[in-house]
Amino acid sequence: MASTAPKPISTPDADPPVWLGWLPPRAQAYACLARLDRAAGSWLLFWPCAAGLTLAGGLVTHWPLIFWFLLGSLAMRSAGCVWNDIIDRKLDAQVARTRDRPVASGAISVRAALAFAIALSLLGLIVLLQLRPLAQGVALGSLLLVAAYPYMKRITWWPQAWLGLTFNWGALVGYTAVASPSAAMLLLYTAGVFWTLGYDTIYALQDIEDDAMAGIKSSARALGPRARSGVAVFYALSLTALAAALFAALPSPLSPLAALPLGLHLARQVQRLSDTTPENALALFRSNRQAGVLLFAATAVVGLV
């Protein structure tokens, strides 16, 4: 009889890889703390980096940076999640989906988690050193956004907007790694911010009831029954900014058409959001991994010309 991996320690919304179940429990806890059981976030951090590099025309001339950005996205997303879990440990304990996170549950101490975050950040530093000075300076500018993010749900109804500013900073880093700042770069960043505002609002729908009881603010709670309409507006603004970025990079009436596949994908998400159950919200959120591929493809069509 074929053996199967033991069920890994993980949170309810995770999609853990098979190998995670073979790790010792202590190692599993650290893997979950780094969100290795939920890889979607790393991809959502990576694709803006790759899109920025590609829109600037660096996909061919600086192709090794793609792999460095992939490593950096994994390391820094994990470090950010560890920091988030340290700050949010008391709030996480009050939400069904997050109460089993390693720090909230006590499986990993705050001190050990902080040491782990520092180790992950040192890995990110290795990636930083592969960039030219301009891009290094831009990348360091994201640290304030990362550090402040966990506090946003306490002071604003729109922490998802702050996440958009944070998660798409890689578009600026990728672009400045090979070119000087431009209108196309800023428009691409704007497109990413609204894209994240849309998909993270969908993600927040999973916790809307628990968040209300715990006093956690979110765009999903702010929008309430208008969440679907709100996501549609955010996605429309994202696509408008992306089309403008593509045109700014390559002034041709055909350039904005490269955003069409992504537009169809996002429209399909909005259509399916008529069902706002946690299960459907999670599935739609995860589909943004494919949306990231389409974002990258749109910038490649223009950037490779």
C-alpha cells in the first residue's frame, strides 16, 4: 500500500504541500509561521517585481533578477508574516481562522519568532545586494510600510489599501533595477495597489463575522453588502491604470490590449463573488495567483517589443 504523508499542522485556510506533513512538529510550526503552507502570498508579492522588471525592458538583459526576486519574495513575505503574527497574536487568538497560528497558539514564543524574522530578513539582504544602488534604496523604502501594516487594522477601515502599497512596492524595485523611474512605473504600481485592494477585500470576507466581534477593521466590513461592487470598482481602476502603464511604456493603440486577458479573469472573479461564503472567497483569492501570471504576461508583451 502506498504511504501517504501525515496531515501537517496548519490553519484552516491553508493549502499545505505534501512534504510539510513529513516535517517534525517543531519544524512544521516554523514552516507555517513562514506561511509555507499558504504560498499564494509569496506569488502575489513576486509578480509585481517581475512585472516591473519586464515593463522596464529587463526581462532579457537582466533575466537572473527574476530568480533573485522569487527568493526575495519568499523570504520577505515570510518575514513580514512573522512580524504580523507577533503584533497580532492577541487578535489572531480571537478569530477562528487564525487562532491556531504558531505565535497566537503559543507553539512558538514571541522571542523565537522575532529571531526567525531576523534570519529571514538577512536572507532578503542577500537579494538586496544583487541590485544596483537605486533599486536598493527603493527597496529599503518599503520597510516602513511593512513595519506599520499590522497596526493598520486598528486605526483604519482600509488596511487592505495599505497592504496594496506594501505588496506592490516590488514593481518599483523591479523597474528601477534596470531603468530610471517613469510614469509607466508609477502607473504599474497604481494598478497593483488597486488589484491588491480588490483581492484582499475578497480575502477579508472570510473573517467578516469574527472581525466584527474582535473589533478588527477591514474593507470587507466597511463595504458590507456592497463588497462585490467595491471589488468591481477596484479591479476596474486597476485595469485602467495598467492599460495606461502599457501605453506609457509603448505608445501604441494596441498596447492596452495586452491587459485584456487579465481583465477577463478579474471580471470572472467579480461574477463569482455573488457567493460570499468563506470557501468561495478563499478560492477566488487564490485565483489571483493566475491573475499575477496574466499581469506579468501583459508587461512582457509590451516590454519585449
